[in-house]
Amino acid sequence: MVPSKRSLRALLAVVVLLSAGAVASSYATAQPNIAETQAAADADPRSPPVSTVESGSGSGTGPISGPDAGPETTPAGGDATATTPGTAGPSLQVRANRTRLDPGDDVGNVTVVATQGFYVSDEQAELVAFSEAGEVLYYDDTYRVYFDVDPVPGERNTVEYVASRHMNGADCASVDTERCTYNVFRRVNLTTGVDREVYGEVTPQIVSGRWHDIDRVNETHVAIADIVRDSVRIVDTRTNETTWEWHANRTFDRSEGGQPGDWTHVNDVEVLADGRIMASVRNMDQVIFIDPGEGVEANWTLGAEDDYSILYEQHNPDYIPPSEGGPAILVADSENSRVLEYRRVDPETGAPTTGTDGEWRRVWGWRDSRVQWPRDADRLPGTTTLVTDTHGDRVAEVAPNGTVVWSVTVGMPYEAERLGTGDESTDGRSMAAIREANTTAGSGGPLSLVAWATGGDATRVVLAPDDGPVDFAWVTLKEVVPSLAVNGILFAGPSWLRFHDVVFGGLALVAGLTWAGLELRWAGLGLRRWTGRLRRRLDDV
Ligand SMILES: [Ca+2]
Ligand SMILES: [Ca+2]
Ligand SMILES: [Ca+2]
Ligand SMILES: [Ca+2]
């Protein structure tokens, strides 16, 4: 039976209205970025414990810290304007858009988040600290983009972070391009606001940022994951000299990975206690282990080029050593929109091993219906995992059974750290060790991990237990749509856009076009008939 025109019109109208309505409601209920929220909060004196230090303008979103802000030396923010003694180059900034964490406040766990901002809608990136209750304790949006953040050992409220901003003209003379990017590694005390440059470099062209991770080696040296040079290197920050470097062309063939200009996209580096260096080579879908004297230990590599069942353009792998139940790697399997943990075991006995004959086996994984393009996961010292959910616009703390036990909404986060728990997964145990402790404690034990949603199969990804059938449908849909395309749309889109908006927007578009096509056909203006008429007219001429 062919449906009537009337019922087809009604059906298409309902689809268009509902889908467009879903997108519109996302737009209407979107949470603005922190800086925008704070601009209003700053004006309200009854909004403790935010201790704004801004003076004068009354606006937290002024052009002072916009993407094209040049180097500035004029103090504009009273005592919070940091000076950077002893550093040359474009390192001094006006730090107007900033609040400070008050050391006197008892705010529970503090989580520091570095965000990337939005290009097309030009929403600022920020470094922001949240209290356990989700209050903003500190924020700074001086830079165009923020990536890595690491707590400084032995300091309660001090972090080091990687950021970038864009420059042009004379500032770019050293790289010989009209516009360029200044990449910087800085240290900030979140309570005093004192913020100083540790190391910085200008790179050619305007790119979001060419360093996404830096790891401290010791008081004087840092390891840089260098996307421009396709290398991992160690720099002496006193002399700015590179003292050691591993280049990707020692290990990879040019036919692998991405295009020239973004060949490896090496996005993470971790200096291990055993002297090796672990790096994430995103475009090859691999986590590698480098012996500084010998090069890559091939039999330790996790993942393989284009084998997306293991890793798909991952971010931020953390190594969990044997002393904490490893060797294990906790990693954001970004394009697969999940967090995974692999453990290195003897293939015959299944026992953990550091031997050359070991293999990586998946032992835990997590996703829920909201997570989209996660880029960081830290195993905290208890049993939970702190996940940075970039296109889900949140940072979420997840229990081993998949329950989200804490979360905060923030636009386009890159990575997060929980203050007081060390850098990344320091003191975090492998899931195998957590399971073992739970088993020892018994089913009513203090960890009370409840029944595993995976039915005992450790290789299966855990879903949030309170997710219903609708959530399951979204997870399934995410598994079938091309993730690179969807994440590309979300990356270019404004902050309020989420995965379901892309789906509903696409549905509204398809239904709208179908409707328009049907109306044309019903009106006798079908494409073929129309071109036929045109041809006849042309013949008549
Ligand atoms: Ca970090
Ligand atoms: Ca780091
Ligand atoms: Ca991490
Ligand atoms: Ca982290």
C-alpha cells in the first residue's frame, strides 16, 4: 500500500520538528564556558569562594586574552599579574581573566582541567580548577589553547601546563612565516596566581599547538612529545638545549601514519621509573617504549597501524608499573570513544610479566552513552578512574563497575588531574590488582564492586550500570557511525553541539530534503520532467 500524500507530509513534518527541536533544546540548555560564566559571577559579590583579582573592566571575556593577544608587560590584574624574571621572548602576559584558589577553603578534592576551546565559534580555552561540589576555584584563559596539566610533586596547589597562542609579524621572524605559534610550558601556583614560564618555543604557521604533552624528568630537564619534529626529546630548561632525542623515522616508515606536516602526531610522553620512555604515536595507533640507548623495544609496542580493535588514535596512555599490579597501560581509546586498560602477561600462564615474550591483553574498559572522543584517563589511588570526555564536555570519575561517581561539565576538555594524587596514574593500581583486593575482601568487602556488567569477561567494555535501553541504542549507534567524521564535525562546531545533535541535525536535514523532493514531484516538477522541459525549450530555440 502506498501511503497518501497527507500521511507522508504528516510523518515528515513530525520527524523534522522533533529532530530540529532536539537540536534547539541542546542549544538552549547549553552550559557556556567557564570564563563566560565567571564574567557574570565576578560582577556578583555574593559568589564565594571565587576570589576574582580582576580590576577595572568588569568583564572576564575581553579581548586582552584573545587568540591574537600580543606579548604584554603591563600589569593589569593587581597582585595576580605574574612576572617572569629571567625569561626572554614573548612570555609576559596580562593575566586579567583569572580567579585564585583560596587555600583556606575546605573544598574537598580539587580537579584541574585543561581545555582546548572552540575554533569556529571562537570560545576561549581555559585552565580551570573545580571543587568537589563543582565550584570554580581558579580559571585562566590567557592562552588560545591548553593541553597537558601535571601537578608539581611536593607542592599542594601548583601545576605545570602546556599551552599555545598565535602570533604574527615580527614575533615570527625566527621561523620565517607570516603567522606562527608560540608553544609554552609554564608553572602556576593556583593559590598565589604566580605563573612563570619554564620553557617555550616558536613554531611555524598557525596550528592549535604543537606540544600536547610534556613530562618532567627532574628539576632541570623536561621530556617533550614534539609533533612538529615527529620526535620525543629531552630539553635542559636552563640552557634550552636538547640533550637527547628519538626521531620517529628511526622506527616508522613514511607510508605509515598521517600526512607530511602531521605525520606521527606524537601526543604523549612519560618518563618511566625504570629509565625507559613511553610515548603515544597517535597516527600509527601505537604506544611505544623507548630505551634511551637502544631505541624502541618492538615487542613492548601496544597497538598496530590501523588495527582499530586495539587502539584508534589514542591519547594519554599511563603506565602502571609491576609494583601496582602492572605492567599495565590505561589509555583513552579516543576514536573508539572508550577507555581501555591492557595488562602485559605471559601468553601461556596469563601471569604479569616484563619479559620480552609478554603480550598485551585487555583487562578493563569503560564507556557510557555520553562519552565521545575521550582523551585522558588517570587511575586514582583508590579504585576509580578520572576520565576526560572531550566531546561529552565533561570530566567524569568512574568506578570499576562503570558507575559515574562524580562529574563536572566543561567545554572541550583535553586532560584533567586530581590534586594531591600525583601526576597522571601515580599510585593508581591496575584493575587486576583492584579485582584481587576486592576478591580478598569478599563480596561485602569495602570496595563493594558489585557484579561486573561484563559477566566475568574482563575483555568486554563495562557500560554504566544505570544506563537504560535508550543509552544502549546510542552506544550502538556510536559504534556504527564513522567516528573521524563525527568527531571532526564536533571539533569544528560550537561548544553546545553534542553527538546526538549531529544525529538529529542530520535526520532533520534528510527528512527536510526528502519532503522538498516529494513536494516538487507531486507538483509535477520532478527533476527528470523539469530537465525534459528545459531540453525541449532549448531545442525550440
Ligand atoms: Ca598530565
Ligand atoms: Ca605531562
Ligand atoms: Ca593520563
Ligand atoms: Ca591526567
